[in-house]
Amino acid sequence: MQDIIIKGVMKKFVPELDGLRGFGMLVLLTAHFPIYLVEYNWVLINGFFIMSGFLISRILLDEKNKKGTIAEKFKVYWFRRMLRIFPPYYLYLAVVSILFLFFSFPRDYSDYIVKLLTFTFNLGTEFTNKSEIATLTVHLWSLSVEEQFYLVLPLIIFAVSLRSLKYIILFFILFSPAFRYLLGEYQLKHLGAVRGITIYWHTLSYLDAFFMGVGINVFNMTQWKLKKWHLVLAVCLFIAAGLINSRTGMGEFEWSYYIINLGYVLGETMNYQHVWSYSIINIFFCILIALLAANSGDNKSRLHRFFRFKPLAFLGSVSYSVYVYHLAILVLFRKLITPQVMYGSNMSKFLFFLLYLGVMYLIGYLSFRFFESRFLKMKPKYLQVPSIEHPVKINKKKIK
């Protein structure tokens, strides 16, 4: 009966998730742009990972119910992932490689090229103040984490029963906080300090996020009749924990600084933030995504209408390309725009940010329309991705 229920929700498209992606990208671009309005963009990574676990597991659970060997199912799945993920990613690396060959920028690019090509950039990578590679590729660590998860998840889902998968999900939800704690204690013992950024980049730190996304499907959270007050409670927990963390972990508390980071500082380990903060963030996004999926299309809900807002959904539909390219475009803008504009008055910075935002999403659309879609059209009919993935209209056809 469980398989039938899960299969029944497999093909339901959730347009609100495009809006959630679009909102997340707006926050991320604002944080990376030097206007210093937000510094809590890093918490969105957990949300994107939960969303990935949710969407990918839907596809895999649907494939699990079909005939065929594990090898055949994995081949179909991985071919689809390659056509979606690889083209923009390797195009970006090709551009960075050209910059390195002709202008020797970034100077340390050759030290990291193997990791970038193999999606292992997040493992064992350390930057110094002189590292130029971070200027163009620091954001690619999260894509390495996702690809590593994409490689393992189908093997788990295809190989085990649904009952066993439930225990695996619960195991990893408990495993990741324990791993973050133990890694921090190991660093403290052998390095004399906890390196929060190392924990932040490690794949095993996010298995709880990914498997919470999987759990939304496997435990049928969309059937739990979640209410808005559940989300409000999760928001209150998130805000209260950040406020307590900020007041007790920092020297002198400042409201202005709290508003910028909400009490969650990237790479910080005060009050064991590297252990519990990820879990609280995961709970919030898990409830949000389950609520959006369960009541998708609800016209009475302001929350659902907000995330279905067409401009926001459009931003989400091209968010992957925007994410891959955005640092290079920002570097280019900094070279072309005078420092007086870049670091001038708040109004000049805001106008420059709007220009940057417009250019970024134009590039994202053009990339999808004229480059990425060509690869997606290569999929044979029997490899077409189910319509649950986020479509963009091209020639009156829906393609992810």
C-alpha cells in the first residue's frame, strides 16, 4: 500500500518550489554582492539540499516501481543527471581555464582543476588569503556535495526495501549531527581549534538534510495534514535559537549585526553552532517544502501565492545557471565599474545591484534557452524526466 501511495504523488508538479528556488537565489546574490544586507545566505544551502533530496527521490522511487535491473535504472537516472548538470558546469570551467591559460588568473587554478573536474572540490580544500581560485569557484563546493549524493542515493533506493529505506533515513538524520560534533572535537584535539568552514564543506555534514528531503516522500509527509502553525513554530525555533546563540556567543550584542546574520555566522563554532544549527535549519525547510508540496496550488494561502509569483518562479527556473555563472559575472562587473560606483553611496550600490541582477538572469535565461536545452533535447523518449521537475517553456514544450 505504501508503494501505491508514493507512486500516486510522483508526477505531481510543485510550482511553488520554483519560487522557493528563485527567492533563495535572490538572497544568495544579495549576500555575495558587496552591499552587506544579509550574511545568512549560507543557511539556504540546507534548503536546496533538502529540495534536491525531495525531488530526486521522487524520480527514483517512481523508477523503483518499474521493471528493469538496478544497472539499467541507474544508467537511465545518471544519463538524465549528466544532461542537466554537466553542460553549464563544464562550460563554466572551460571559461575559467581559458582565463588561466591567457591571463594566469586565477593563479592557483592548476592546483584545484582535478577536484573541480571530478566534483570533489569540497573535500580537503583549504584557501589562504592569497588564494585567487576562491574568487571564481568557491561556490562550486556545493555542487560537488550534490553530485556525490546523486551518485549514492539511487544505489540505496534501488537496492533496499521501502521498510529498510525508512531506517536508513532515520540513521542519517541522527548520523550527521554526531559527525559534525566528532569532527569538531577531532579538530580541537589535533589542530587546537575547530575549523567551522571545513565542517561546513564536508559532504557528511549534510546527509541529514538530503535524507530529510527523501523522508518527505518515504514517510508521506505531504499526507500529514501539516498546518501553517507548524511552519510558524519552526520559524520561532529558528529565530529564538539564533538570538540566544548571538547573545551568548558574541561579546557585545548588536541588533544591526543580528539582523544581517540572524545569529548564524558562517563557519562559526560558538555554542557548538556547527552541531545543532544545521538541524534546526533542516527542520524549518523540511516543514516548508512538505507544506508547499502538500497544498500545492492553494489559491487561498498567501504563502503558496507568494512562491507561485511568476517573476519569482522564472528566477527559480533558471537558478542553476545563475548560480554557476554568478561569481564570474560579478568579477567582470567589478573590473568594468569604477570603485566610486561599486563602493559609493547606498543608492549607487543598489542601482548597480539591480543592473547586476538583471544581467545575471538574462544570462541564465539565454544559457538555458540556447545552450542547456540542446542537451536536454538529446534525451530519448524513454529517458524523459517526469514532469515533477521544474520546467521552462521552450518551443511550447516543457523541458527541465
